[in-house]
Amino acid sequence: MGRMGAKLRLVTVRGRALRCVVCGHREFSSREVKLNSTGAEFLGLGWANRSALAVICGSCGYVHEFAGPRPDLWRPEQGYPAEVEVD
Ligand SMILES: [Zn+2]
């Protein structure tokens, strides 16, 4: 694995540019995280053991987790797609 996931990306969620909720930074690293729930495992609810995508602020390190539809990741040097709302 090494430093995989350390690459910084612009992130959009449902067509909107994501900014860090803490510091407002726009570049994030990302990695898969497990949403393990001991209770769900005990009950045999396999569907509850899903993974989420965590995007980690490249400035302050705050972790934003997305358990639903995946955020889209973009190379900073290419910028956001034209249709993205950037506020
Ligand atoms: Zn931040």
C-alpha cells in the first residue's frame, strides 16, 4: 500500500465542489473505510457491513466519510468539470 491514497484530489459531491468543513481547503486524499458494526454482524445483517469512502483534508486532516453514492475525484491540475458548482 505505502503512500497510496496520499494523492490530493478535488472532490465533488452530487455536482457540488466539496470544501473541508473545518478549514475550507479543496484538496483531499481518499481511502476506503469499512463501516463495521458489531451489532449488525451479530444479527447477520451483511448489508450493514458496507464500506465508505473517506476523504481526508490535505490541510487540516479532517476526515469526511461518505457511505452513500461515492464522491467524484478530480485531478487538481485539471480542475473541476465545467458543470460543477463552485462557491
Ligand atoms: Zn481542512
